[in-house]
Amino acid sequence: MTHLLPFLLAALLQGSPAPIETVARDTTSGIEGPRRAVARSSKEWVTLWRQHAGDGPAPAVDLEKRTVIAVFLGTRPSAGFAVEITGTKVDGDEFVVLWSERVPPPGTMVAQVLTTPFHIVTVPKQTGVIRFEKAGQ
């Protein structure tokens, strides 16, 4: 019966988004390339946080009950770019993370500074396949 638990939970979540809690979101990350990341253990979480923020302590996350999900856009040429994890859904046996990128409209005056936008969240514990889906693709 316990091997069916993830599928039963997925069936219950079908059509219902999992509650998302933001851990951090900003425009400056130490991760300079595009990346989608999942951390299920404290080791994975500490490693991801250090890659992102350096040697400071990672925010507390109860990884017995939550999974960390992150989207890093990579280096962008100016201010005005942002990323947001907008929701989740279950698609068959996959947990899908929905995200979007905001791009400054053409002709908009923005600071000419390199940025590395990111959004890190937690969702209820996920043990199966996690797939990332960008809005509009």
C-alpha cells in the first residue's frame, strides 16, 4: 500500500495546485547560467543555497514535509527581468512546476546592469518525477 501513496496523493492533487511558499526571490544570484533545481535532502538544499548565495546559512526548510524547487534565469543584460514560479499541477505521474519569465518591454528605460533573477520556493514533499514547464511553451 505504501508504494501507492505517491500516486494516491497525486490523484488527490489532480486539478488542485500544491501550496507554494517562497523562500527567496530577487535579481542577484551566484548561479549565472539558466537552471531548474530540486532539493529533497538537507545536503542538496545546503549545496544549492551555497551555489546561489555563498557561505551564509540556508534558510530553514522542513525537508521531511517540503521539497525545494528553484528556477534561475541565468545572466540577463539589464534590470527589468524577473522569474516567478506561478503554480503546480499533476500530469499523470509527474509533478509539474509552472513558471514564467518577465522581460522588459522594448523601449523601456532600465538600468544597464547584469542581473541573475531567481525564484526559490517550497512545495509539499514530492518523491516522484518533477518537470518544469515555462509559460507559453
